[in-house]
Amino acid sequence: GQILGGAPAIVLRTDPVRAGQINLAAQPQSQIILQVSVPASMTGPLGATLPIVFGANDAGFSAEGAIGNQTAFDPRAATVVITNARNGRGSVFLGGTAQPAFNQPPGTYTGVITLTVAYP
């Protein structure tokens, strides 16, 4: 979404419109390890960077896939979760804070977030 220069833009993991959501599937009621790799900044026009930070509660997991029913975790550290007992599905939700400078160049900024899912 749009942000203003000099004003941090906070996206909560529970925000139904702006939070990131990754749906996954595994064996029903499986214990899996989630490891999220998050960038320190996003890259924009002419190489401009936009710092982005993630805090201890900026990620969440829901075996039901429901944004309103998730357990928070720190996206900077691996966490173990259990998939849905019926269908093996689950969803990871992600928020964070963009920290634009007062003179942040306008434009589109992108960054790569990688979710690694593994069986212990």
C-alpha cells in the first residue's frame, strides 16, 4: 500500500487486508518447522532502499487458516507448529513495519520473503 515519507507504516499480522498470507499443506496433524527469511529492506527506483523491520510477534500460524485464530511467533526464528488434524493445511500470516525516510523516493518497492517448511 501507500506510505508517507518519514512515517512508519505498521502492518499487523492480523490485518485482513494488508498482512501477508502463505497457505501450506502437509500430512494431517504433522509437526513441521517454519523458518521465515525476511529482508532488512526493500529495493525501489534507482536502487533506493526502504528499511523494513520485523518484531517478535509479527508472524502467526493458524492450522484453520483463519487470520483471527492464529498463534504469534517471531519470523526471525524457526518455530514448530502442528498442521490441521483433518486436512493437513495451515496458514502463515506476516506483518512488519516499513520505515521510510522523510525524503524517501516515491515508487514501487519490493523484497523477497522465503518460507521454508520442514519435517523435524
